[in-house]
Amino acid sequence: MTQLVSSCFCELEENS
């Protein structure tokens, strides 16, 4: 589950 959250954060940070 940690990897899933990390992936979400990665995409969010890239969009920022």
C-alpha cells in the first residue's frame, strides 16, 4: 500500500 501512495504523490508532485 505504501507504493501506491508514493505513486500518487509522485504524480501530484510532477503536476505541481
